Amino acid sequence: DYSKAIEINPMLAEAYNNRGLVKKSILDYQGALSDFTKAIELEPTCVEAYYNRGLVKGFCHDYTGAIEDFTTATSFDPAHGAAFNNLGVIKGKLQDYDGSVVDLTRAIELNPKDVESHYNRGISNCFLDKYKASIIDFTNTIRLNPKYAPAYFNRGLVKLMMGQNDSALLDLYKAKYYGDTEADAVMKKYCH
């Protein structure tokens, strides 16, 4: 019980961080933010507290705050691939697609097998109209996880935008097969 550990030693940053994780898991975001902030106050270089607080800020749509926390986490730990991935995701939400691609590329350099980083970079590349790069990212996502329906779906959409309808149809069929609920409607609308 982390509350008991804090009661015994209120200066234990790790206990606040861990209790914050429990609160995050039960969607008590304000409580989690409070605990992560306390962990940072006690241990100003606690990378995981910054990272976890950034996640919660992202969930709460405080994107500027999330970027600050993820950036701080990566400044203390330049090899924190998950922080770079989340920086990329948040920058994408703010339509900073160039910044998103930079951070997601760093995440991929740190962890080339991270499915989400490849997928997320594919989304950002698509918004930059870099369709070939986007297809490569979605293809790498599928190579790493052959049942990842969103990658098939989005690769199919990009192929439609490029006029590759037959290949797009194959991707959309696979997306549907692996559980994507939107693929069927797109096939009916665009692939005759």
C-alpha cells in the first residue's frame, strides 16, 4: 500500500510516483497529477514521474503541459523512447506534424521494433502529404504486427489518395478481417 509507505516516509518520491500510477489506472487523473507532482518536488530528476505526469496531462488535453513534461523526461533520459513517442503523438494532436515526425523518428531510432512509433509517424507523414513515407511507416508497422488493423486501414486510405485502388482494396479487406469497423464503408464508397 503506497499510502502506508508515504505515511511511514513522506519523503519517498517513488511511493508518490507509484501511487500516482494506481490513481491513473482508476482514472483519478487529478489525484495522479498531484502524486506525480509531489514525486517531482521530492526528486526533481525523477524521469518516470515527469513521463507519467505527461501521460496524464495528455489524457486531460493539457497538451502544452504534456510536451513540457515529456521534454523534461527526455532531457534527463535521452534514450526514453516512450517519451519521444508520446511527444510525437501530442505534437501531432497540435498539428505540428514536422515536430511529430522528428520525435517519432527518434523514438524509432531508440526502439526500432516499437509498433506504435512507426504507426504514429505514418499518420503524421500522411498529414504532411508524404504519402510514400507514410506507406513505408504503415508497412513497417504491419511487418512488426501483421494483425494491426489500423495500419492496414490507413495504408489503404493513403493508397486510395495515390490512386492505387486495387492495392488499397487489399489493405482495406485485411483491415476489415482484423477487426476495423470503418473499412467496409470505405470499400463500398471508393472501391467499385
